[in-house]
Amino acid sequence: MSIHWFRPNQPIAQLIFAHGAGAGCDSPFMQTMAQHLCDLNIQVGLFDFEYMQQAKAFGKRRPPERAPKLLAYFAKQLAQADKQLPLFIGGKSMGGRMASMLVTQGFDSVKGVIAMGYPFHPPGKPLKLRTEHFVDMPCPFLVLQGERDTFGTKAELLAMQFNKTPDFVWFADGDHSLKPRKKSGYREAEHLLEAAKHAAQFMQEYSHD
């Protein structure tokens, strides 16, 4: 499957952005984020992993494939990148984790990684961390995380020691999709736009390194 591109008139960078485990690139989160970033002059490429393509074709949910297969497919997508634009990769949840793992395999062209709702551990299992590869990441790493994300809350993560700490941006009362509760006084739409602005700023900052 080829990448679906959101192309601004004057792009300053490009982001190949992978979906999370349970919803594909056509999910509201992915589409909204891609459009916001496009409005901020970032060219965004969305794609579905193979298991998600099959799930859509057969109308039946499927679990993600193992990491090596996901990483191999993600790597193939990088060949479709625009050679004239600085390249960043990232994703929502599982997609962000795969992006962070992929850059440890020697993709020198990638300027940085952006994860939205990084799955630091399975919900309820804070000791089962998915961070051992952070120390090997060769490029800047931005994590946009909801404060009450069950895959890694602000309180949990601030108490952790990382071999290499990502750049964190926290979203007040946000869940795994950065969504706050109504009673918090914050709005999902504002959080998503703010996340896109932080991501675009990150890409602008590291485009020339």
C-alpha cells in the first residue's frame, strides 16, 4: 500500500506517521493530526500496516504483527519519502514505539522521532517497560503524552530514570489519545491542535541539524 500524503504548498519538513494498534490511518485522530500538521507546513504521510490492511479487507479486527514485521514494513515506507525535504518519523502509540525502534537500525536520513501517547508499559503493568532501546536512539525524540495516560502517566514517568530521556510535552488531564475529561475544563480539539504545533516546532528546530 502506498502512502497517502497530506501536502502543503510550502512544506518545511515531512513526517511519516504510523497508526496505533487498534485503529488505522483513517481514524479521526490520525486524520485530524495530519491535517493540522499540513496546515502548519508539514508534509504528512499516512499508511496502514499490513495486518490493518487485512483487518479492513475482511471487516474483522486483527492483532498487530510482531515488531520485526512491523519494522520491516515501516522501513519500506521510508523509500517513498521526498528526498528534498527533511525526514521525521513517528506515530500514535504503537506507531510511535515502532518509529523509535526503527531509528536504532541505522536510518541516518531521519532527523527526529515524534511519539503521541507513547506506550511506556501495558496498562496496569508499570514494571514491564518498553524503553530499553531509548539509549540507542541517534536522533532527537519528542513524546507528547497525556497526564493520565494508562500506558504511562505523568506521575509514573517523572519518577523514572531513563538512560536517555525524551523531550516530554504533557497534556493536562489527557488520556492515551490526549483526550481530557469534560469536567477538567480542557478540550480535546485544543489538545490536538497544541500537539500538532509542538510537533511542527520540533521539526522546524531539527530540520537543519
